[in-house]
Amino acid sequence: MTPDEERVGDHIDILLVEPNPGDARLFAESFNDGKLLNEIYTVTDGEAAIDFVQQHGAYAEMPRPDLVLLEPRLPGKAGMELLSELKDESALSDVPIVVLSSSDVGEDIARSHGLDADYYIQKPVEPEEFIQFVQSVEEFWLAVVRHPGED
């Protein structure tokens, strides 16, 4: 079997909003190692994320993401402001947004601002934690997104 044949699940286009290039690389490598069939597109700030989902400018030919992974600490536009804009974006009404929180406190802060992401996952700190993170995203995708009425 080739590596591509070993991948599991449906194809997922993931938009990763992550300003740290090292973390973005670890995310991409971990998803590849997790053998999920996906394509990860990375932007580093909120303005680029809005352009990507609206398919403007340099992102005109990009696919609409199936899933958005959002690091809330961004340069320029604040992550909470971006989350609010993404939630209001009609093109994303059925696209889950996962906030990558650095701790349980991150989720509390987002909720205290009246913003609810579809899901919160604690962002990995150590490289070996990224595989567990990928498994969490896969579980979320399979349980919540792919089978929403089958609780």
C-alpha cells in the first residue's frame, strides 16, 4: 500500500490560522503522520484568514475550508474579533471553528467575551503531543461533524 492509500476518512480541507511557523509545520507534519486525508492551508493573521474564507486576492483559487483551526493570539486583528467575524460569515455557517486554547482558561476567556467556538482543543506544547492533538481533531470531525444527528 502506498502512503496515500493508507490514509483514512474523507478528504478535509483545513484552514489553520497560526502565526508561529514552527507550530504550523508541526501541525502539518502531525496531520500527515496521522494518515488523515486532508489538505492544510495556513495563514498567519486574521486579515489573511478572512481573505481565505471569502476567496479574495491571493486566495481566490483556494477551496472553502471544511474546518477552521484558530489560534486566538494573532498579530493585528485579535483572535476573538476574528472568531466573531468568522461566525458571522454566511459562507462559513456550516463550517466548524475549533479554537486552539493554550489552557482551560483560554476557553473561559473566549466564552466570557460572548463568543462560542464549535469546539475547543488544548493546543499541544511538546512535539509528541501533536499526534494526540490530531487524534482529537479526527474524533471531533468523525463524531460531531460527519455524524451530527447521531449523538
